[in-house]
Amino acid sequence: MTDEPSRETHAAAQRHFQQGYEAQMQGRFEEAVAHYQRSIALHPTAEAHTFLGWAYSHQGRPDDAIAQCKIAISVDPDFGNPYNDIGAYLIELGREEEAVDWLERAKQAPRYEPRHFPYFNRARIHIKRHEVREAIRELERAVELEPRYVMARRELHRLRGLLN
């Protein structure tokens, strides 16, 4: 007997995940949380735990968000999003020093699509510390990875202007 869910269970979990995502994108966070929790109950994935954390963060529950990201990492340590998200939540909590390691781990994660985010978040820490050149380096890497990332391009332009 295998621990893998049946095709039907997996499909139901995926449906709840998608419904949670759609609810979250429309600002219906309680509904999103309920769908993500149902998805996890059927078939826990790193993605569902990470997105549940994201919904919690929108509800002003950063500690719960961080806890869900840590569970996501335990489910799939190769998935980069929860590392970056923990870093971002810690920055918002004013705990930049703790955030650095999480962001660096996100940069190294084997499975991570928006790879530019941890560079942008690392730049945010450098900016708070008035480390302009270091922030510029991080932003340059973010733009190199995702040339259409407008926020990084704007911030890079602003910081370069400070040096002239």
C-alpha cells in the first residue's frame, strides 16, 4: 500500500488549491484559507502550505504565515517560495537580520520560478541599512533574472540616481 493519494483525491486537492488561489486574488482571504486547508487535508503540498501562509499574512497573521512556510519546507525543501516568503515576513516584522539567511536559501533553491524576488527583498534590507551599492547589486541581479520586474527597475534607477 502506498501513501500517495488516489487520482480523485489528488484532483480534489488541486481543485481546492485553485479555488483558494482565486479567492485570495479577489481578496476573500477567509475563503482562501478554508480552501487551502481542505487541499492540505486531502493532499499536503509545499505549494498549499506556502499559499496558506500567504493568505495568513494578508490577514495580519505573520507568525502563522511563517509556520506554514516552515511546514512547506519540511514537505519539499527544494521549493524556493517559502524561503523567500519567510524572509519577506521577517522584513515586515523588522527582523531583517533573521531574514537574510532565508533569502539566501531562496536564491539557492532548486525549484523556484520567481527567482528575482529574494534579490529584491535582500535589496530592501540593504536599503534600510543605507547600503546603497549592495542594494544596487541585488537589484541588478533581480532585473537580470526578470527584466520586466518594474518595481526593481524603478528602485534601481532611484538608487543609481543617489550615487550621481
